Amino acid sequence: MGTFIQLVVDGLAMGSIYGAIALAIVLVNQSTGMINFAQGGMAVLSAYFAYALLGMGLPLILAILVAVAISFVLGALIERLLMRRFESGDPDTAVVVTIGLLTLITGIAGMVWSYNNLQFPSLFPPDSFSVLGAAVSWRSLGTFLTIAAIMVLLQLMFQKTKVGLALRAVADNPKSSAFSGLPVGRLLMIGWGLAAALGAVAGALVAPRLSLTPGMLDGALVYALAAVILGGASSPIGVVFAAWLIGVLENLAAVYVPFIGHDLKIAVPFVLLFVVLLVRPQGLFGRKTVVRV
Amino acid sequence: MNMRSKAVKAMGIVAIGSVVALTLAGCSRGGDAGGGDDGKGGDSGAPAASPGITDDAITLGVTTPLSGATAGPGNCTVAGLVAYFGQAGPIEFGDGKTREVTVEAFDDAYDPQKALSNFQQNQSNVFAFTSGLGTPTNRAYREAAIEEEVPQALVMTGDPLFSDRTESPWQLGFVPIYQNEGAAFGELLASSEEDHKVAILFQNDDYGKGYVEGFKSAIEGADNIEVVKELSYEATDTAVDAQLTELAASGADVFFNAMSITPLAIASIEKARELSWTPSWFLPSNTSSPGAILTPAAANAEDGFYSVSFAKAPQSPAFAEDEDVKGFLAALEEFSGDYTTKPDFPHCMWSYMVGATLEEAFKGMTEPTRENFMKSLTDISDFTAPLMLEGTSIDTTKDGQPAVASVVVQRFNGKGYENAESFD
Amino acid sequence: MPKMKQLWSNRWVRLGVAALVVLILVLAPWNLDPATNQALARVGVFAVAVLGLNVIMGYTGQVSLGQIFFLGLGAYVTAYGVNEDWNIALVFLLAVVIPGIAGYVVALAAARLGGLAIAMVTIALPIIGVPLAKRLSDVTGGSQGTSARFTSAPDWFGADLDDIWQYYIVLAIAAAVFVLVHNLVRGKFGRALAIVKENEAVASSMGISPYRYKVMAFTIAAMIGGVSGFLYMVVVQYTSPETLAFHHSINLLASMVIGGAGSIAGSLLGGAYYVLVPNVTNEIDPTLTALIQGVILLVVLFVLPGGIASLPRVIRRLFQKKDGGGDRTAGRPTTATGTLKTH
């Protein structure tokens, strides 16, 4: 029983990491309608900014906050200067542009900070405590709670605030939004900026555990995408729950289904995704979209 | 009508002209059939020099991952090499000529197809390929190298195929084969007087499996050693928590961790501590650095962290005053700025040793040909390269063994490593 | 410019140019050094892979991030067959059929799902494919991979001319595939695919079942992927689980878009991009390959969002603008008919 709980706890911790990136992807998706393959890469770059600020002597929390602010600006600039040109065209081209962005960011990080593994300090103490017979580290708990809090904040923002409504309107129908007087350009920039800021928080939370390298979040990106689709691309709560589910089920399948084992456990999220999508194409928590023919 | 027929005619003339020109030119390559690629000499008198070598210069090629997930160790495989030849300056060869050594690196991003491409595009400009990282990438161009008779010397893979002189006449591995490292620890453990239960975690590829194979063959027949659990993980995994949880529940007191990924090694040490599991550890040579892994993970030396090594670790305080290490760090700083100046991975030290070994081979060459180079390379014995630990040396004369066959089992003492005679 | 159009419409001119192109392709390797021929052969391999991707993505508008899986599967089938000493024609057939069957099965299930979901199912293919290839080590050689040497030039051709021999094999097979697909997309099938891509509701109201056509397109894309896998073995003669790693699928997608989605010439350009850019970046600075590749990709797309294959169109439009906006009908309306929009 102890093993089972431990696996669940660890799955939730890992799932929080996937969920963090998934939230950023949802944010961009909700405001611009596209999938940003570079989301993980941008989060890593933000973590490097924080690392550089730490090196200059700033205390950790301040370094992270400044990195978040820089990332917001950077995200907005990327939207305005790079993505704007492709938003109204073929979405496949836009996705490939984000792929190019990811490659570029990885290359820049590798050039400036090298490909070595850098140590990033954690905001939380390194100890762990026991819960129901399972060991939980403060770091995992802190990550889990932070992501949960951000998830709730995002959900509230989208559903209850004017900005959230405006962002969703712009993503849904840019032309009508423009006619209604919404500052479409500025809202797009805000959407990307927020996503980048969120990514910065995610990067800082995750870097102590995964060790800072340019490709730190490449593995997690695929899981994040799976979580986005499983949860429904329009729901912050949905994608985080999906991410947690993926993390937990993966662990359980690896240990309790010997046929799958640890090498094929990566199939679990996808099989789950497939089954859910057959029954509910909009994802677990997504809204059904109706398209005028 | 007139204009159109003129245009058509003009195009026709151009077409026929090109065809004739091409056919005539085409005969040039056809006539050379069989003459093309490598300079095998064969004239009487002085043998024609192989490509990539002149009277005052020689070019070495390295195809290795300089970007992507394995770029950390990949950059190190070039950094040490460049540092060595930078501080060595022009080298006097066995044929009396003094030559400047240039190292050209090519990024293959750990993609076998790109490694082959790098080989094909550059084999006529470089004298030999060396120091490349990775089994699939080295395997991808191994047969082409044999066919073209281009040396693939002292590569960074523990795959035994490269040290089999019959199968791979133009190749030689540098680092010990994985089986040897695993066996070294297995022997130490088997010689212990007490009973031990072993949990194994291995990387799911030839690297991890090789370690386990060597370990198991060394403990065969030892009644006091029992393997209670064996699990694998993928090099691309983000966490090994589930595996650690299972292994901790097995009640083993020895943990054989054949892992080559730095962040996962740190995570596994931390996870074991979280789970209150305190076995003795075994870590492979390339993932046991005190500075990069044990100290960040706050590893408790009391538990017993064992590793195998043949290179001095610069981060170890024991070697702080060591001449070799000081020279190595200075050379790295001065010459390897393009790649990396921090030896975070042992490949930096290893490629430095490759440089020294190559110098030995150059000194034994009597002709500027690739064939002569291979002959000289496979004739080095009892050579202690800089940075080698006492008790280890380079011997390239044994069929089936790479340049480094001997390793020393060491134990972490809180700051660095010291030799372990027995398991306690 | 009208002169060019008149010339081009003359059948004899077209045949003449085609014959010239064929002649150049056939005679070129004798004039070039082995390294270039090998590079050209590799371009052929990945041009075919990108062509397969174009069939399902460019022409039918369905996202597939699993094309590399079919290439890998074709390569593994080829390696196995060659090492078992089977007849090479049989091996080629299997390298086409087995990935085709796999594609058919996947498509049967996935084609019912919408845009992003198909993407995830296709992502699953290489992601699950890699550990599967490692696990089935009896058949695949495990993580060390398998070698299959079978494309050394026979003695009657010239023993030292391996690179030319391989080039011809790739040229022959790739040309055949390109011609087949070209005819396919020009005909009824291609028009049906275009309608399915544009608007599925309209398609079904016309009696064209989107589901059936998506399954067919996906199967064809998988078969073409299998062909490219066979050609991969011809040129590289070694395969390992690395061959079907997921990030290659992303590179194939980028190559397709850069070459020009939904275009035959674009597939060729995409293959050239996939193979030649890493060589170019190695020449410039091997330690900065990621950075340079990112820059190249972004610059190309910034200047030519429709891919390199759209260059003639862009130039034509530039000239027309200069002529005072002559031929209005040349421009095509840009509708967002792509596949990665989620709502």
C-alpha cells in the first residue's frame, strides 16, 4: 500500500511539471488559437535569465520575479515582431514558426550558457515528510500547490474578468472583436506575455529538479501537449487535472502492469488520450466547439 | 509564328549542346572509375600520403553531438582533444616531419544518419576520425570507414564491436567496454565476506545492458550475492521515481545504478534519501563526478558510493595540486573556449587522454599513411597518459580490448574518490 | 512573360525540357564527387519522406507527426529482409506494404477524430515506436541497431562506384514515386482531397466521404514513408531506434512547410532542406548548429510564408505589381484552412 501511495504522490509531482507547461500552452491557445511548440523552450530561457540574475547576486525570489517580468515583455515582443505575421495565415506555417523559435532559443541558450547541467536552487527546503506512509518532499509539494494556485487563478481570469473575456473573444473571432472595439493587437501581446510569464514560473519551479540545460523541458513538452488535448484546450483546470492523471497513471501502469513495464509506460497517456477522445472529442473538460459551415 | 519557332529552335540547340557537353564531361568520371576516393598509393617509391596529412599539417575529424540532449558530454569529447593539441603544439612524427595538428569537429546531434553524412562529406579532407560519442552514431559509419579504409580511432563508446580487430580493422574503442566496468564492481562485491542483496537499475540500451551483463558475469557463482530486483529506464525519461520506489521496496542493501544521465542520477540519490533507503551505491565512471552529481545531491559518503574510473577527477580536492590536472585545466581554459572550459563530464578528461595517445601513435608512424597510422596505433603498450589514475594504463595491443581496459574501483570519501580495496 | 506562357503551352517544349532534366539527372553523378552524390541520394530519401507527409498534411489537411515512424518501420523491414537474404524485390514490397498496413490501421481509428487529436495519435507512433524497437531486439537488433549492406555496386557497374549506384537506385525509385503522386493529386483523387481539406461538410454533401479519403490518404502517406525507409537503408545501410525518434518528425514537418506544403516541387525542396542545412551549419560553425538552423528557418518563413516553392508565385506577383496590377486572377485568397486550429 505504501508503494501505491508513493507512486500516486510522485505521479502528482511529475504531473505538476507537465501541467505547468500545459497551462502556458492553453494561455497562448486561448488568446491566439495556435499551439506554441516553443512554450517549454521559452520557460527554459526564463529559468536561465533567473540563473544569470542569481549569478549577479540577487536573492532567489527576486531573481525569479525579475525573470518573470522580463519574460512577460519578451513574450509580448515575440508575438508582435514574429508571430503577428503568421497569425492570419496557414496555421501549419505558424506552428512551424514556433518550432523554429524553439530551435533558435535552444541554440541561444546553448551558446550563452553551454550545454552543461547547471544547478538551480529551489525555493523550498530540501527535506521531505511522511504522508500516509509515503515520502513527500517539500519541493514536490511546493510545485504542486503553486501550479494548483495558478490553475485556479487562470480559470478565474478567463471566466470572470474582462481581460479574460477579451482574450477569449480575440482568439475566437479576431475580426468581430476588432469591430467591437477591442484592441486586438494589444490583447494578443498580453496573451503571449502572460504565457511567457507563466512559463518563467514553471521553469523556475522545475529547474532544481530537472537540472538546467537548454533541452530541459523537451521531454515534458510531449506530455504537456497530451495533457492539453486530454483536458480540453479551453480549460486551465482541465489540463492540469489531465496532467496529474497522466503522471499518476503512468507510474501505476509501469509498476502494476509488468507487460508495460517502465519502457512502454510512455504509451499509457496516449492510449488514455485515444480512448477519451473517441468518446469525448473535446477532451475531458473542454467545451464542444460548433463551427458554422 | 516566326518568333515562336525561332524560340523553339533556340531551345533545341541549347538542349543538344548541353547534352553533348555533359556526355563529354561525363566521360571524365567514368574514366576514373576505380581511381576516386582514397589515396592508397601503390606507386613504387615513397607511398602517396593519405588525405588530410601534409608535410607540416594533419587534420583530425570528430563527429559527435554538439547540440541536443547529449551535447554536454559531446562538447567535452572535443574540448579535451583540442586542449591537448593546443598545449602540445606541433608534434614530431616518427617520419621526421613536424606537423601542426588541427581538429575539425562536426555536429551530428546524435543522429546516425548525420554521423554518416559527416563522415562522407569530410573523409577526403581529414586524416582520421576520432573521439566521437555514441554507439549508434559510431556504428552508422563504421562499415563505410572500413570500406574506405579511414581510421575510426579511439572513439567514445564502450561497444565491444569496436575493439574486435577482425570485425573492425580500422577501428579502436577508447573507453573500457561497459562489461569490464560492471565486472570490476561485481568482483569487488563478490569478494565481500557478507551476504548482499542487489537492486539493479539500468539504462535501456547497450550501455546499461552492457554494465549489467558484466556485473552479473562477475558475481556468477558467488553465493553471497543475490539480485533481488532489476528495472530499466529510458534515457529520455524525466524521472525515475517509480523505479526507485519499487527498488527501495525490495529491501536491497546494494544499488547497482547503470545510469548515464546526470539529472536522473542526482534525482535518484535524492529520491532514495526521501524513501529512507540507504543502500551502498555503484555508479558508472561517466556519472559519478563529485562536483556534478554527488555534492549537489548531498550524497552521504557513509552509505558507500562506489565507482570505477581510470581518470583523475579535477574536482577532487585530492588532485588540487596535481601537475597533470593543473595543466589540463589551464589548457582547457586557453584552447577550448568554443566547446566548453568546465570539465563537468569525464569525457573532457578522456578526450585529453585520446590526444596524448594519438601523439604516441604519431610518434611511431614511419609513413604519412592511414595504414601506417593504424599499425602504430595498435602497437602502444604500458603508456600512462596524463590524468590517468595509478594502476591504469593504455594498451592497444590486445585484440578484443579497447585502449583502456583497466579500471580502478573507487569509493567516495565525502570530497573525492579514493581506491577501494574491498567492499565494506 | 506572355511569351513564356506560349512557349510552355507547346507540348514539344515541355517534353524537351523534361528530357533535358532527365538527362541532367542521369549524367550528373559522373561529373560530381562521391560526397555530393551521396548527399544528393540522401536528399532523394527525405524528399520522398516529405512527399508522403505532404499527401496527408499538405493535400488533405490532416496533421501527421508520425511520418518518421513509417520511415523507420520501412527501414527496419528492409534491414530484416536483407539480413535474411530474401529477394530484394520482395523486401521492397514488404517495406511498402507493412507500413501501409500500419498506417491503415492507425487511420481507421484516428480519422474519426478532429485536428489536434489526430496530431496526438500520430505523435504517439514514434514515441511508442522507439521503446518498442528496443524491446523487440530479436527482430530489430535492439538499441545497437542493425546493419544491412546490400547496395555495393556490382562488378559490371564498376566496383568503386557505390555512390553512383546508390544514387541511381534512389533516383529511379524516387522519380517513380513522385510521378505516381503527381498524377494522383492532379486527378480526381487530388481534387477530392482538396475538397476534404477545405470543408468536410461540403465534401460529404457532395458525396465524398471525408473519412474514407482521410484513411486512403493516410495509408498512401504511410506507404510512401515505407518507400523512404527502404531508400534510407539503401543510402545509410544501418538503422537503429534513433532513426524513428520523434524530433525527426518535427524536422520533417518543418522541411515540408519550408519546401512548400501541398506541392510536389516543395517536397523535393523540403528534402533538400532536411539534408543540406545540417551540412551548411557544420561548415559555418559546428557548435552553433541549433542557433543557425533556427535563424534559417525563421528567415525563410518570414520572407516566404508559403515555402520556397512559392517563390515563382511571389516573383510573378511582384512583377505584376510593377506592371500596374495586371492579372488579378493570379492571386489566391488566403483562407486559414490549416489543421492546427483548435476552434
